[in-house]
Amino acid sequence: MSTETTGTAGTTGTGNIELLSATLAKAKAEDRAALVAYLPAGFPTVDGGIEAVKAVIAGGADIVEVGLPHSDPVLDGPVIQTADDIALRGGVRIADVLRTVREAHAATGAPVLVMTYWNPIDRYGVERFTAELAAAGGAGCILPDLPVQESALWREQAAKHGLATVFVVAPSSKDERLATITSVGTGFVYAASLMGVTGTRESVGAQAEDLVRRTRATTDTPVCVGLGVSNATQAKEVAAFADGVIVGSAFVQRLLDAPDLPTGLESVRALAAELAAGVRRG
């Protein structure tokens, strides 16, 4: 891992949680869902990944999640695992993830979060990571495997540096558990529409709508739905009941299928435009 520091440790409130909240509120005011795109850092290269984030925002994504590639991504299906493997073999490091956030946000003004498993942050240092993510202009972190009851240090540092803490809820989450999670999460709630790993699905159905309804009963925080959405029809379906529609594997697949980077960038930009039309609910 890079040993460079940004000199921001000890500063407060430099992250972009307020931009994230304002972006979600703007979408709601426009009577639509926000489009949230996921792309892993370092894929297909670090520079290519930065350009891909810019392309999805240019196409119409409101918010981007930058994945921190992990050698054992338990939540992620085969498409994102393939991209993570390419990024890791390319030598991607946390410094590259932070650079991706910094350059993508600086170029677009959009809120950019990091989605990561807990172990890399724990090893890097919670205080160091939050300070550097905030200094890069990051809006927060999605932490799918960090138990709420073990999250106090992270939440303290995230709040200190103006970063959202986004937790994941699933259809299996009982109402009491949902209330526990939503009482401490910030930014938005990531509602996993299905049990299982990420990937495109034929249908993103009733389970997701029920989960959003139950989650909203516990919080006023926006609820964004991910896992399975891959086209405008599904985006429109989910946008009818969710505050945000999260799409990852479909973007990654476009890059994997492309014969070269320029073709891939145009393909993800076009998909973002299709999905952005879908979340506008008609």
C-alpha cells in the first residue's frame, strides 16, 4: 500500500456527505430516482477506470460507487470478480482508489463513494483512510461486511471527516435489525434486492419492493436498490418504489466485452443514458 499521506489528519468536515444528500434530494424533487453507478478502481487500468467513471457520469449517472478491488469479494458475482482480478493483477492499490475518487469528483462535481470490504480499511488504518478519502473529495463509504455493532470507530471518524456511512440491508433482515442499521447509517441505505451475489437478473421483483417498504418504516434516509438491475426497463421498475437505482455488473460487463477502451467508454456512457431515462419513471 502507498505510504503517502495527504496531511489532512485532524481536519474535519472535508468530505462530501452533504453533496450526496443534496444529489438524492434533487432527484426526489424531480420526481425520479437517482442513478447510482458502480465501477471498480483499476479496471481495466487505473487511468481507464477513471475515464469509465467520468463516462457514466457524462451519460447520466448521478452518483458513483468506486469499488476497492478485493481478492475475496464475497458479495460480488463473477462479472465483478473478473474485473477485480484484472485490477489486482494490474497492481491496484488504495492510493489508486483514492486517486480515482479525487480525479472523478474533480472532473465532474458528482458525489463519489468507495465500496469496500472492511479488511483493507482495517489494515490501512481507519483514521488515515477517512482523512484521505475526505481530502480526495469522497462522499462516503459503503461497507457491506462491517457489522453495525463493530462500526463505532469507523462511524466516529467518518462523521469527523464529513463522510457518509452506508450499510447494506437484505430481504432476510428482520424489522428490528433494519431499525438498528438505519439508526446509525448515513447518506443512504443500500437495499440488496435479492439474496445472493451481485450480477444481472431477469427480474428485480417483489422482494426488493417489500424490503424498501420495511426499511422506510424505520428511517427517512433515502433507500437505494442494487443487485440485479441491468437495463432501462428494470431501472424504471425499481425507480417506481426506490430513491435510487444502483447498477454495477452491467457496466462492468460492457467494459469486459469491449474490444478496446474507447469502445468500452462509449458503451458505458450509452448504458448510463439508457438507465438515466429509465429512472425518470416515464
